[in-house]
Amino acid sequence: MPMLAPIRSFFRNLVASGHVDADLDQEAHAHLDMLTDENLRAGMSAEQAQRAAYIELGGIEQVKEQVREQRLGQWLHSIYSDARFALRQLRKSPGFTCVAILTLALGIGANAALFTVVESVLLRPLPYAHSERLVYVGLKTDKPQFSNTSWVNYRDVREQSHSFQAIGAYAEDVAVLQTKDVTNSVGVIRVTPNVFPMLGIQPLLGRTFTEAEGEPGGPQVVMLSEGVWRDVFKAAPDIVGRSVRIGGVAHSVVGVMPYRMSFPEEAGPDLTKGGVWFPLQPTPEMLKDRGYNFIAIIGQLRPDATVEQAQAELDIVAQRIIHDNPNNTSSNFGLRASPYLKLLTVQARPVLLALLGALALVLLIACANVANLLIARCLGRQQEFAVRAALGASRLRLIRQLLGEGAVLSVLGCGVGFLLAEFALMGIRKLPEGTIPRGNSIAIHWPLLLALGAIAAITTLLSSLLPALLVARSDPQAGLQAGTRSVGAHSVRGHMSGWLVAGEVALSTVLLIGAGLLFRTLWNLERSQLGFGVAQVTTFSAVSADSGGFATMAVSENATNAPASMATLIYAPVLERVRHTPGIESAALSSAPPLSNDDLHSSFEIVGRAKDPANTASSRVTAVSDEYARTMRTPVLRGRMIDADDSADAPAVAVINEVLAKKYFPNENPLQQQLDLGGKDTGMIRPFTIVGVLANQVDSAVGGTPDPMIYLPYQQVPTSSLFYQALVSTMVNFVVRTRADLPVASTMRSVFHEAAPNLALDSFRAMQEVVDDNIFNQRLGLYLTSAFAGLAIVMVMAGLYGVLAQLVSYRRHEIGIRMALGATRQNVAGMVLRQGAMLIGVGLASGIVLALAVGRVLSKFLYDVRPTDLLTYAAVAIGLLVIGSLASLLPAHRAASIEPMQALRED
Amino acid sequence: MSPEPTTLLQGTLDLLILKSLVAGQLHGLGISRRVQQITSGTFLVKPGSLFPALHRMEDEGWISSFWGDSENNRRAKYYRLTKTGRKQLEVETERWSRISWAIAQALEAS
């Protein structure tokens, strides 16, 4: 098999060079032995014979080296000459070359950009020691998510599990940092002292926390982020040891953390800019209450332990906790171990992978298009190939020539694509913070080079192998004899191009259906029930400078002499001032307005109803002021909303949302029923009487199902209860509805500066912006998928047009004969149109089948539209048929205007 | 004439090797001796040029190789012509005739 010999030798050289060397070594030795034999026969002594043989051979290693050099040289030379020849060929047709390179570059660039995102976000390890062994332990919810547990549970896990080399806890909190010049709210992370050593992070200045600092009642110390140190303290070199007022208490600075330290990552990018770390000092509340779920657990697995082992241990620990605490633990309580990085990217992973899949389709379409362009070129160059074959070029040589052209196109495509990817990444970096987890770590790393290499190899093969094989299969004799065309070969090629175009249509169908479904989703989301009006509403947060944060939550024993509430002392008066500010229509306070991500869940009991230990009733709880429903434009469905008369001394009342009413009072009137929010355990001694039902407000996601909700009058949350710190005294949100365009932030800051100087205001956002951000991912997905689909359509049009135009030009002669025999111009045009319609039809049909198959993948991104939505499918089918007809019109017109006499005389 | 393979014209070595294999398969030393014999001792092909040439020609698919036993029972690597190799021999022969004819013409002209 002469054709296989070079291929074999190529593999021998590349793959099995060790084997080749051994073979060569053996051959040289055999040669030497035979020379010696010869000399012996000539009558030399054994010694002389060997010596003479060595002299003639010139040294075994030298011979081997010469062979090796020759082999490598030839290999390099052939690559070089192939590449040079390909470049020369491509330079001859700059139009074709530009189109092909641009087509590939678009496909490759988009893929490279998204690959970079995937690599940086999903694959690149976190910048911590042994980050692949970091495991988050949280409550077992229906799907993996960050879900805090309690200190007591943490203690049990720490003491009863053996899979972890180190295990620590942390809690997110907020506080106000006060200096002479600034009053800023800062993100606070409380960590057990072993967390920093576990992560292997060295402080920029000073030291991390000592074990003693993590004891209950330990010293008040703090570590600052580099951002706070630079912005607030102007990078003071003597910061360590200084006293800083945070949460109304003086803390001694023990260290500064570098920018790259952003643990916990789920707290978002704000932490590096303006965060501080406290040692987590368990309070008496934490030590006794198993339901105090503010603690996140992070562990580092032992090198030989697996997540599964840890999970098995946690299951045992959880069973033991249920067994030992039957009264205050639900029987479906459980703990889950999740790899930290995986949990961090659990939302983004399916989105990114789906987009990568869509982009792979785009790249395939691009390859198909370039393959078609190359096939078209081959048709034009048939004679050239025939001549080269007749002059002795082997088939392999011709295949290599075409592969060479494909490779040059791919490499250039990769180069241009890399630049396009850079542009795309610049765009990605401009996305709002938090759109993509770890967004600030997105950068091009070396794996992209590997990926580009792989992409170049794949595009080379996909785009030029088919034309190369077609050329190799064709018979040079026919090519030479038939002049400009060989009838037999070109029909094969025509089919091949046709199939490629049909394939492109199929892949575009999938992309278009995806884009269509996402469009319907976004459309539905934007028109979905929010439960509130967004126009003219602004929200902002207020953190009390003297609040010790959520971690200071405690039940005060002395409920009768509890101090007056901040709600009455501070919030109510400032709300009054706000409402009288010109331009403000109404204003209210809420501990957690819709989509704020501030959240407090609590179990509750309905007074007079038997307790079901397996299924405790639970609900979100929010403290609101009067006018909340009016400001948000949320309708009251039954009874009344919380109003100004619901003061601290008035009877305790509550308003529930529709979901809670339906879930817990399915067949009865909820009004006048009483809710018990924990009694002595939580300090909510008085039961709350339901006086109204409020329409549902979207809570965590637009289009999502809201959770049950209990609204409490903000002045009626007892200051001696656990809920006081969580809902009232630490951080609250204000919502204001303005009459006209008003600089809300500056107006509010000046009002608060006078009426409540101890509140640090932050996060001013228009409600519209909050809603838009919440559906940003769907919007981004739609934009990207539409862009991909648009790209695909352009390529399909070009491909279809190209194939039909080619077909017409190669069938000129035949069409001439048909017309001479009486075919009308309509017949001829119809023939071409039918051909186009057939390609589209076949592609469309297989595309629809493909889309039905992959539709399930998409279903989790969709809202209120089925993956098999008939309207979308119909629209895509009609759209593609129209596009296909447009692309066929010009070739059909050209075919119809062939002059039969002229066409017949041509050859 | 001094037997200096490096002074061989490009392609001449290939031609001689191909020619030496027409009669049948040979191992490296056999080829070397055969070339010596058919050129009446004018060309001595040294292993340093022979082996690179053999490997190159194998890569081109003109010759193929296999391991066999030599006349005095030593393992040796044998080479033989392939179909492409025979074609190549024709091409090279034709080319060489042209060149030698042209050189002869040039030398005869005065």
C-alpha cells in the first residue's frame, strides 16, 4: 500500500520514535556485523576486521544521528513547504480567504471568549491552599445552595466527623464603620480563628486571629480588607494596633488582608473593597439555640477523604441530632457537604455550559461553511489538481495541500478569533458585578492556548478533510479529458455541499428555537406579576452605627422593662420627615423589600392548632411600617394593612401574604387567627393576630413562586426578642415613591443627616433597576443566543446561496439543453427553487427533531413556556423558509436567464 | 576517480539505490556493494549517506523494508522496490538520461 507508507512513517516518527530508534540501532549493528564478516572472509584477523568495519561505517551513533537529522529536516521542510504553498494559493484569491478567515474567526472568537469564562469561573481553582478539598456544609435543602445552620450543629459536626483535616465556621453580617470623617456601612464576616490558616492566606500586614480571640467574650479585634485600609485609612502604615470604631464598639486592628482574599466568595465582590473580619465569638444565644441558623460551615477534607465519605458521616451526625433533640428538630433535618467551588458556581454552571453548547453549534456551522467554500474552490481548481496528479503528485500530496490550506485558514482564523475574544472579554468585564460568580477572576490563561490549538486542529479537519478526500477520490484522467468539468465527480460534490448546507440549516434551527424560547421567557418575565409597582420607587438601606450586628442577637430576660424600640425612637420620626419632603409621595420602611435578598425565615405555630413535629410551619418574616402597601402599590386582598395605629402598645397584629393564607388556611378565614412566633424561646411573647392578607410580592426571583410571608408592624417587634436585632436594629430598608424625578440619594442623605445621623445609608437603587438586574441573566442569555443565531443565519444564507449558485453554474450546459428542448424559464427557476427548498426542508426537519431532543436541557431556563412551544417552532420554521427562499432567489433568477444557444456553444 | 558520494548530483544516489534494487531485495550492505559493483567501483556509498537516503525513500513510499536473515544467518533489514518506486525509477532514469545527454552535448560543443 504505497499510499499508507508515508502515513505509517509519519506515525512511526511522531508516535513511536523510541521504537524507530531501536530499529535503527539494530540495523546499524547488523550492518557493522556484516562488514566484519566480509572483512574476515577477506582474510583479516578478527581485530583488524572489526576495526576496518568501524572505519567504513563511521560510527553507529553518527549514522543514527544523520538519519534522525534527515528525517526531522524532511518533516519540517514538508510542513514549511505545504504552508508556504497554501499561503501562495490563498493569496491568489483574497476574497475567498477573507470570507473564510472571518467566518472561522467569528466562530472561534466567540468560543475562545466563552471558554475563557468557563475556565476562569468553573475550572480554575480558588486562590486558597488545597482549594479543591474545601467543602461547604449546610442544611440539606431540595437543591445544593448556601444554607446556614446553627453554631450548635457546627459544634456537633466538628466533634463527630473525621473526614475533615480542619473545619471552621463563618457568618455574614453588617455594621457601620465610624471614623472622624466617615460613617460607612461595611460587610462583616465573622470567622472562627482556624479559617484563615486553613485557607493558607497570609495577611498583608499584622497577623490573623488567635484561638483565644475566638472564645466567647474574647477581645474585640478586627482585620481590615486592603480596600478599607486604603480608602478609609489612607493606607496608614501604623494601622495595626490602632483602635477602630465598628458597630459602636472600639475594635483593635490586628491585621490587613490583601485584595485577593475575598473569603467567603459568595458574599460577592464588595468584600474586597469594603469588608472587615471579626473573630466568631459564640454568644450565649448561639450556644443554646439549635434553630439559630446564621452559621456557615467550611471544611478542608483530609487528602484521602472524599466528599461522599464526608456526606455519609454528616448523615449519621444529622440522624443523631434528630434523635437527641426530638422536640426542636424537624424530622426532615439533614446536612449536606458540597465542594465549595462547585456550590459557588452552581447557578452559573448550567448557563455557561448551555452557552458553550450553543457556541459549538456556531463553530460547526462556520466549519461547514468553510468546507463548502473549499469545495467550491476545488471545483474551480479541478484541472489544476488533475494536472498535478498527472505530473506525479501523490494523492497524499494533494490531500496534504488541501489540509495545508485548511490549516493556514484555521490558524489565521484563530489569530483573528483571539483578538475578537479579547474584545468580547472586555465586554464581559463591563457586566454588572455579581452577574457571573468570580467575575473579577476572568482572564486569559494558558489553557486557552491549548483550547485554541484543539479548535484549530478540529476546524482544519472539519473544514478541509471533506474537500481533500473528494479531490483524492476523483480521477485525474476524467478531470483532464472533461476540460473544465467532470460530470461524475461534480455531482458527488454537489451532494456533499448540499448535505453540508442542510446540516447548517439543522444546527441553525436548534439555535433559533433556543433563542425563540428564551425570547418568550423574557417576554413572559417582563409581564409577570411582580405584586408591586416599580415606577418612581427607590429603595435604600440604613445600617445603625451602634448596632452590634446580627451576631449579637439575644433574648433579654427582662421583657417587662425592655428599652424602647429604635423603630419608635428613630425610624418613625425620620419617616415622618421623609414623607414631608417635597417631591416624596409616600415612604415606608421594610426589613426586606422584594428582591432585596435580605431574608429571615422563622418557624411559627397557629394558636389553637395541634403541632405537627414532622412538618413545622415556617415563613419569611418582615417588619414593615405603615404605608408600605400604598408605597409599593400592592393590593390588600382581605382585612387591612399595617397602619400608623399599630404602635408598640397597641394589640399585636400581623398581615400575611396570599401564599401563606392558601397554604396554612386553605378552607378557613385567616383573619383573627393568631400566630405564635416562638414565645419565650425567641422573646416573641405576645401572639400576633392576623388582620389582613396582602397580595403576593415576588421575593427572590422574578417569575418565581413567592414564599409564605408574615408582615409585622415594625414598632411591635419586642426589643427583648431575637427578632429585634434581625429585623429592626441592625439594618433596615426604606422604600420611597417620588412624584417627579428627584435626586433621591442626595435628598435622603440630607434628610437623614439631620434627623438620624446615626444611620449609614447605602445601596440606593430604583426598583426598576432591581427588577432588571434580577432578570439580567435571562436577558443576557437571550442576547447571546440571538447573536449566535443571527450569526448562524448569515452563514446559512451565504452557504445556501453559494451551493445553489455553484449548482447553476455547473449545470449551465444541462439547463441550456433543457431549455432548447422546451423547458420554460419558469420551469428552470422552479427547479432551482425546489432544490433550495429541499435543502432547507431536510435541514429544518432534522433541526426540529434535534431541538426536541435538546429542548429538555433548556427547560430550566424557561418561564411560562414549554420547551416544545408550538408558536416558537412555527415561527422558526416560517422564518427559515423565508430566509431560504430569499437566498435561492438570485441563483434561480440567474438560472432562468441562461440563454440556451450561448450555454450550448460554450464547450 | 575518487569514490566521493557527496559529489553525487542531487538525485543520483536515489537513482543508484533504486536501480540496485531492481533485481530483488537487498540489505543495506548489499545495496552498498551492488552500487559499487554496477558502477564498476566508481561510487562507494558510505553508511552515513546510505541510511538517511534509505529512510527518506521509505518515507516517500518508493521502497519498503522488512527484517530477514542474511546469507550467513545474521538478522538484517532488507529493502525492496514498491510499485511507486518502480515508477520513480523510470522518472529518475528519464531525467538522468536527459541531463547526461545535455551535459555530453555541452562538453562536445566547442
